[in-house]
Amino acid sequence: CSSDLSLIVAYAMQVEEGDRVLHASAAPGASALVLAAALFARRCPRGEPLPQDLQGLLVCNEVAKAQASRLKQTLHSLLPATLFDPTACGAALGPRVVFTSADMGTPSNAAERIGPYDKILLGAPCTDDRSLVRGTAVGGLARWSAATSKVSAERQMKWLYNALWLLREGGLLVFYSKALAPEECDGVVERLMLKVRGTFELEVLPLEESLCRMVPGLAAETTDWGARIMPDKTSFGPLYFSRIRLLKRSH
């Protein structure tokens, strides 16, 4: 299901305590909970005050109002209330979990003002082929067209490029897509690599065995710029993701 896919990409982030993390499209909340657990679970037992030296930040972004509202309700019901308290770690640090409604398609937004980030999880709107085939998407397969895929790829490219400006040098960006079309998967990353020449030095990280072991039956296969999980090999998918390290910013 969709939440299964979001958990896989959240694990692929390999978040550590102290990281500043942006989840660029955090609704409905399952992957945000995985990220919050990686950041805070060890030092923040429910019902106990937060350590005053607690580092790390999780920014949960969702631009759609209805989804953003459900996201907040979900996280507030499952995470310690102190993580949202702006004074729990002292006024200088502020809350450890923050909500924004930034449009990642614009280069200057609320997410930028809180950055830069050590890790960014980016799932730009794309063709959700799983939902189309199952008939759970409005219009079903009748909605799909090559033109629709092209529009989605352009939007993904814009989101991905803008996100790089929010990332620290040495930081990791995980880009994922639920589309089958190569134009909305490897094609986006390949175009990005061409676009950023002279501006960013990037490295695409390989799929690690530790991630495959963490999710039994993952059946992920490598591609030119990432990895993909196909629905004919496993109950997951389709899912594509690429792990991109920002080595150096030239400007």
C-alpha cells in the first residue's frame, strides 16, 4: 500500500540523531513518524521532559490544506507533545517538530527560511500508477497520457532542483516516485545532473544491502540513477527512489 512505500523511502534516508530533516510532502504521516522515531525516540520517552540539549529538527511540509490538517492530527496524537512545544528545549532551540505549507515549486518559501537541512525526503507529485491500475485514483486509467507524464516530470524537476538549494554540503536528498514511466523516475535525475553542472557537485549513492535486509522481500533492482521496486516482483511498488548526496555547491 502507499504507506508501505513511504516507509521504505523513509528508511532509505538513514536519518540520525541531530539531523535537520525536511519531509517535503509529509502527508499522510507514516513516513514522518519513521523519521521522528529515528531523530528522537532514544532520548525522548513519552511523558518525560525533553533534554535541554536535544538537537535535531523535523520539518513536515504539506501544501494541501486538508492533508496538512490530517497530518498535524496524526503526529500530535502519536508523538510526545513536548516535541511541538517551542519552549521545551529552551526558546533558542524552539520546537523539534515543525509544520510548514511551502510550495516546493517556488525557490523561496517557508521551508527555505528554516533550512538548510542535512536530509531531505522529496516525493514530488507524479503519476500514481498503482492507484490508476487499481481504480482508486479519480478517473482511473483514462486519466493517463504521455502529456500528463511529461507535465509531472517537469514539476518533479522543479521541486528537485529547488530542494538542492535547501540542502547542506554533504547532505542527502532522497527523491522518490510512484510512476512507472522512466521520464518520471531516472529521467528526472538524469536531467537534473545536466542542469546543475557548474552549480552543484552531486553523487548518486548505491542501494545498500542493509536497506534490502531491513525490508524482507523488497526485490529492489538498481537503475542508472537509483533503484526501483516493481509490482510484478513484490507486493510493494511501483516505487522508484534515488539517493543523492550534495558534495559541493559552486555558487
